[in-house]
Amino acid sequence: LIQKQTEQISISIVFGRLLCDLGEYDKSQKYFQYLCNSSQNEDRSWIEFNIGRALYCKDEWNEAREYYDRAYDRMIKSKPARVKDSARVLNNIGVILDNQGKYDEALDYYQRALKIREEFYPSDHVDIATSFENIGIILFKQKKYEQALDYHKRALEIQQKLDSSAHINIATSLNYIGIILRNQRKYDEALDCNQQALKIQQILYPSGHIKMAYSLNNIGIILYDQEKYDESLDYFQQALKIREKFYPSSHEAIAINLNNIGMVLRHQRKYDEALNYHQRALKILQKLYPTGHENIVYSFNNIGEIQYCKKKYDVALYYYQQALKIRENLYPTGHIDFAESFNKIGVILNIQGKYAEALDYHRRALKIEETFYPSGRLNVAKILNHIGDVLRNQGKYTEALDYHQRAFKVQNQFYPFGHVDIAHSFKNIGDTHFDQEKYDVALYYYEQALKIHEKFYPSGHVNIASNLNNIGLCYENQNKRHVALQYYQHALNIYEKLLPVDDRHHHGSKYRISELIGTN
């Protein structure tokens, strides 16, 4: 985020910057403080700026901001005002605000820097590319993916014009574009971008360079989304190994890697190992951000997910509520991120049979989503399905069906037909009809879900087994016990292949099979 300086400055200042670039942050800070106290000829604005830069690199953001503010004030009060130079200071203040989660303020500073640069530089200047990149990062964090993608592509276009095909700036932009495409669920395109970035880094740097950790981590995230957990874990572990070599044990990047490894282990049902990784990450983040940060929210939510998987619902609820409390301190009422917290809390309350409370949380989440995204987005479908689940548990089948069908409609708006997430809506609609004892209709929807899952998971998946069990239940309730038995057995075969022997799904399938055999 902090760009390289392109202006002509004195050798003394270049030397101090070089110390910082080499990771000698304390030496750089002391050197510039010496210049500040002893030199009458050096540019005091750049000296204060570079003290701020060294402090920023030491994660002392508040102190860095003080020096940046001093440098900016000195530049603007000069005769004539040094407006062009001030863009760099505005940019770096934006970086601090970004790291503090103050995205609206950060965006304002980045846009002010861009406006100055567009006034003083040609349209293909490297500093304009930097501004495009930084604005894209903020827009991404605000979940404005299309706008973010546009800015990063504009940055990439400039970089490809200025640099060779194997340049670090190009790799950086490719990584950012890959992250956005991943969040748009365009996984193959995202993977291609991140792999291109890694190839460039492998050309430019020795094996195990810190820059590679970022690309390795991004590739791991995409593979995680594609449920390729073993491959994902390998990439995350490679990234962690590099970061632990370069960074102190309390560095934020290490916490991010620990959280990512924990997520994979959770999906591999290695809950205790996963919990250990998330708790290690949380300890680092709480030390870095004693007053709260979105990354702490992320850790709380991850720990909550593990407790949910272990059926420790009270504990899961506690962590989700802690995450919400931090968000309430960080953001204004009605912020988009509240929707996620409300939704997670609603899920737990539904499981605990507190249907009215659950419904209230889900509806609050829906209201926020619809306010921010009036034309809809995929998260809306998730919330609609959760509301449908609660209503079904309350026996309000007609209302439940309406919400599940609305979710299905939203998914069809954003996905091609047959996308794996649509199978979930088919299942929910099937469940609602099943509870109404409309077994023929339920069977149709369960079969639609099965078709999608079999296409998406050709080598087998627990969701396929779940579909088979549901189909078996329909046939059993239609007194077609022989057919039901075949589906139950097929489901059990998948569970035995994929899950540990003590998993509840094993016992459920075996119980249903024994019940049917016993009644024949």
C-alpha cells in the first residue's frame, strides 16, 4: 500500500528510506530523528514523513499519523503550497485509516490523493496506479466488488504499460483482482489470476520470499472455497512457514494464516486442532487491537463456528455475540456487517427453539441487506432460507415455503441454473413439503438437489448422502420400504467412506436401515 517515492529528494533522505526498506525500522526512525534535530538544510517535511513511515512499519499507527499530519501541514503551509508532494502524505494517512478499519475516512484520503495526482501527472503515471489500487482495496472491503474490480483493472492497465510482463506491481494487481473474483465466486478466473501472480514472484524472488506468502494464501483460500481442503491446507501451511520466518510471532499476517488453517481443519472435522489455531490467532489479534478490530470479529466467528459444529450452542452464541459487540463499537447502527452477526445469532436461537428471537434477528439481518443492496445479492438468499427454516419449525409452512422460494429466485438471479448453492434451496423446499406430508412433492425437490450435488461432487460428498437419506424418508413414508432401504444403504456407504465411524450420520443411517429390516 505504501508506494515507492518517485520524486527527486536528497541523498540523506534516500539513505534513511533505504534503512526502512531493508526492515531496519528502528535505525531508520532514529536516523530521521537525528536529521530532524540537527540538520538545517534538509527538507523537514520529508523527514517527518519518513519518521511516520518507520513508525507505521513498526505498527505504531497513532504515532505515525501524528508525524504524517505534521508533514502534511508543513507542506500545505509552505509558500507556495506543496500540493503535489502532499498527495503522498494523504495516501499514507489513508493506509493507516484502512488498517484501523475506518474505510470511509480512508477512501476520502485516497480520493484526495488521486485528485491531486490526476492534476499533476500524466494518466499513465505509476502514482495514479497506486491510488487506483488503494481505492480498489477499500471498495473491496466495503463489498462493492464491481467498483473495486474496475479500479484494480485500471491500475493493472497502467502497470502493464509501464513495466515488463514480470514485474511485482503486476503481480500485486493480479492478486487483488483474484481476490475480488473469488468473492464473486468466479473461482477458476480467480485461481488463474493468483497463479499468474505467484509465477511472476517466483521469477523475481528467491524461493520462500515473503511476497510469495500472499499469493500462496490467496490460492489456498480459493481451493478452500472449492472444497479442495487437502490442497488448500498445503498452500496455507506454505504461506505460514514463510511468514513465521520473516515476521515476529505477533504479526497480523501470521494470525490471518492461523485462522485460515483453522477453517480448513474445521471442514475436515478436526475440531480440536482447528480451535487451537483460531485461539492462537485471536491471542495475537487481541494484543494488536486491544479496542477491537474486524479481524478479531473474524476470529470470534470462527471459534463460534467450531462450537456450533461441536453442538455447544451456548458457547457458539457467546462468541457470535462478542463479535457483534465489537462491530457495534466499530460501526454505525445498521452497518452491513451487522447482518452477518444477526444471521449467525439467529441460527443458534433457532436451534435452541427460541423461534421468535431467531426470527427477529434474521429479519433485522434481512432489513440491513435489502437497505444496502435493494437489487439483491446472494447473502439475501441465505437469510431468506434461514427465515424459512424458523417458520417451518413454527409450523407456518405456507410462509416458510414463500421464503424458501424467494431464496431460490434470488439464487437464480445470480447463479447459472444448477449451481451447487441452489441445491440447498431445493432441499429446504423439499423439507417444507415433507413436514406437510406432501411426500411426492418433497421427493421431486430432493431429487433435484441430488442431481446438482452428484454433478458438483463426482467423487462423493456428505451432501449427496444427506439427499439420499431424504429421498429414502419419502419412500419410507410412502410405504415403499424396499426402495427406501436402497437409498439408506447408499447413503451409509458414502458416510462410511467420508466420515469417522463415530459420526452421528453413521448411527442415523444404520438405525433407519435396522428399523426397516426389522419391520420387513
